[in-house]
Amino acid sequence: MDAWPDSNVGDLISPRDKSIVLSFKAGVTITKGDPVYLVGPDTVAPATAPMNCIGIALENALEGDYVPVCVLGVVKVVAGAAITVGQAVYGADASRRILPLIDQDVNENGTNTYTIYYARKLGIALDNFTAPGDTGRILVVK
């Protein structure tokens, strides 16, 4: 299902002057629409596993090229699972798709330890994604 058929994956939907787009060096080849994470100072790579992504690539880039990355704004992406509108999302699966970020239960009175991934959240789903491969919008809020 394509929840936003008027644009392509990786397109910036929000007005450019209301978004934050930063330029990073591509550590490897990047495809428009990839969730990307920092692999070094000012260098990004596409996430192919759960990572602390910095944003979504807005253009294709070869290794060493600079790529614009949306770190705040609305972008069209591909889902790797069913995602409900309003749900937090992160990147990514092995196919570089967005996944739902599941809430972690916390027992403040217990003795168990747990990890909370504060940097993992990439954004919020603005559309319902009913199955892997569906496309739609997320609000990137890094």
C-alpha cells in the first residue's frame, strides 16, 4: 500500500524552510530513502540492522560523496513491518526499512536491569503501514 502516492520514497514532504536537512559524507553507497546513522564524524551509512539513525537520506550518493539527510521533517519511507499511525519508529531491518519502536516495560521497584534506547527513535509514523513494503510518511524528529 502506498499511503502517499504523490511522492517517491526519500522525498522531503514538509516544506524545506520548515525542515532541517544536514549534509554528511557517505561512508558507503547510499540510496535515497535509506535510514542512515553516523559511522564517524560527519560520515553516515545506511542502517541494515537496528541502529541509532540520524535521519533519512534525501538523495542517492556514492561512497565519498555528500548526501543531504533530513534530521527534522516529513519524509516518505518504506516500512519493514506493520506500523500504526502515531507509533514511534526506528531504522532499520536488513532491507533498510523503517520498523516500529516497541515500548519497553519498566518496573521501578524491581531489581532487574534494562536498557532504554533513547537515541534509537528516528521519528513518528504519520500513516498506517499495514505490511512490510508499504510506503508512507514519517516525521523525523532527531
